[in-house]
Amino acid sequence: MELNELIDSIKEFCQQRDWDQYHNPKDLAIGISTEAAELLDLFRFKNGDEIQQTITNKREHIEDELADVLFFVLRFAQMNDIDLKKALEHKMVKNAAKYPVDKVKGNNKKYNEY
């Protein structure tokens, strides 16, 4: 499915359930954060090897949480007329300026730390 098809599918799913009334920007942003936290919780207190085991052993749960995050991101964009493709392209231009290859290659420091 293309991005627009995913958004349309989510829109139809929510309209069938009369959920538009609950999907204001605040609550959708909370949903993004909550679902991301549920993903993060799967890795809490895990080291390198345990992280890999978690990915292997809880793959379906991880996929479900990622899908939940994506659902809320797409729904937020749909409800607020945000073109995610355009927004990502614009952000990548900003990131390229903040993180020039010659200064950050192989370095994970934030743009104001190098």
C-alpha cells in the first residue's frame, strides 16, 4: 500500500467507528507518545544480547507497537491536513544542513556538540 492508501484506510476505519470526535491533535499526539512508550518498554533494562533476543522472541508484539505508532502518526496527519511526504522531505533538507557528512560521519553527537 502507498502512504495515501494507508491514510485513507485509517480514515475509513475511524469514520466507521465514529472516532473523529476523539481524534483531536492533543489526543492523537498522546496516542503517538503512549504507543511509542509501549514499544520502548519492551526494551527496558535490556543489554545488547537481550535486545536481540527481545527482537526475535517478541517480534509480533514489536510489530504491533510499531503499527500502533504509525496508525497515530498517519491519523494525526490525516486529521490535520499534513502532507507527511512533503514534511519529511523538508525535514531531511534541514537535517542535511544541521548534520553535514564531513562533520558527523561516524559520529552520533547532536548537531550542537560537534
